[in-house]
Amino acid sequence: QVEKKQFSDWCGEKNANSAMFVIRLNNLAAPALISLDWALLNGFLDIITGGTGTNSEISERKEFTQIDLGLAKDVADMAIVNLNEAWAPVEPLDTQYCRTEVTRKFIGIVPSSEKVYVVSHSIEFCKIVGKFEIIYPCSTLFPVRDKLFASYVLPSPR
């Protein structure tokens, strides 16, 4: 699902307990943001550390530990690799991780009044449902808007 909204509206949404990864799209000379909500991230972390990912108390967690954030960055790095692959037919990206943030009001990738595109994916695994989002400021996508609306023939799967 793709929504266009004001950045301040996205920052003020309920259920804002998530880990956010500020990234830089070097080819576009612009920032973007990857957001993983707590339930999804905790399920990943539980599996990575040998659990089943089915802990019923994961939505109750309020704060991330440094270990959680370190493992979460590994998840973000995997997402960045996949993001680069997904964008390759449109515009090759050289995406770089900048920092991790857990408080939406401290993100500051754009002014709060700027419009952003929020690309949301609902992911379910091990009975856990969570949201994975990529937030692109409209100004970030402006240089490639013509390419985004063009038709592409995708390469055959490997």
C-alpha cells in the first residue's frame, strides 16, 4: 500500500513503537527511512537468537536494548540490499545506512510539513503480524518521477 501524507502525520500515528533506520539514497542525494514495528522486529530478533518467534508478550515491550538494536541493524542491512535490487530496473541506488532511531520526533529527514510517500507492507510469520514501511520524501523521488511512471520489462528471475 502506498499513501501520500504529511511527514508530521506519519510521525504522529498511533502504534509508533518501532525501530527506524535512516538511509541515504546516494544516487538521488536524498534521505529515506525504513521502519519496522516492534512486534515484527521482536519476532525477527527472537528467531535470530534461537527462539520460535511466537512469544505472546512481544507487543508489550516498550524499549529496545543495545543488543536488540545491533541485531535490528543487521535486519536493516538486509532490507537495504533488497531495496537496491528492487530499484535496479528503475534507477540503480547506492543506499547507505546512516543511523538507527527509535523516537519518531527525532528522525528529522525532512521538515514536518513536507509530504512523503509511505510504502507499507503487512508481514505475517509465526502468528506475528507487523508493519514494514519505507518512507520516501516526495522531493527524493522527484528526479526519477518520469522513470517511475514509465513501463519496464523486468529481467527474468534468477
